[in-house]
Amino acid sequence: MNNITIRTGRKEDLARTLELIKELAEYERAAHEVTNTVAQMEMDGFGANPIFGFFVAEEQNRIIGLSLYYWRYSTWKGKRLYLEDIIVTESERGRGIGKLLFDRTMQHALDENCSGMLWQVLDWNEPAINFYKKYGSKMDGEWINASLEREQLHKLLAAR
């Protein structure tokens, strides 16, 4: 692992980043749900008001993993780092790359004076659950995720 570098993601990394996101979506049985584009990610991550950041794991000038995060604000705890995804390409899993990315992301949360870090993991993703348990992570089964998609927002507001 001496030749693996963890660095801040750059605009030119976005095409490979989206490839990794699609690979994760396939693993999570939801490839059809990926609608993001490199152009959208460029605007969202490198525009006037960036809303996400990321780190990449690179080996021999090839991106083999990433950690994508954004800021969240808790009324109870203040600034928090929300880890959206850690992705390591399938052929490179088991080498400790996820640990390197997670450690770098934790350090970033501290560097940015966050009160903590949050993320989600699918209840069937045993490898990920076991990975996070090694850190002593609190797994909270109490909260239920909720969301509305763009089309639903349009329909709901149009009906008012």
C-alpha cells in the first residue's frame, strides 16, 4: 500500500468518480437510479458555491477509490461532516484502501472543526457494517429515512 496516495479530488477526476459511483450503484442493486452527470458534479463541486468535496485513492495515476462528503448542520450539535459514500473499485477491495479513505475523511472532519461525522449503510451490506463496527461506530436503527424526488416535488407543489 506504500504506492497508494490519498489526495483531494479535482475537477479532472469527476469522470472516474462518476464511474465509481455507478459501480457502487450496481453493487447496491440500484444502477437505474443514477441520474447524476459529470457536468452536474462539476457545477455542484467546483462552482461558485461548492456543496461537496471528495478524496481519491490513487495508485500509479489510476483512481481506485473515493470518499465523497458534504456539510450538514445539526441544531443540537452544530457543524457535522456527512460521508455520502466510500467507494473502492471491486478489484481493489480488501487492501485497506477504504480504511485510508475513511481515516482521511475523519481527519478532515476534525480539521474543519466538526462536532462529528455521520453516514448511512444499507442493512444488508455486511462488509460495510463490519468495517464501520471496527471503529466503534454507533449504528442507529431508530431513525427512518425519508425523501421526495424532484418529480414528486413538482407534482406536490403544482397540486397546491
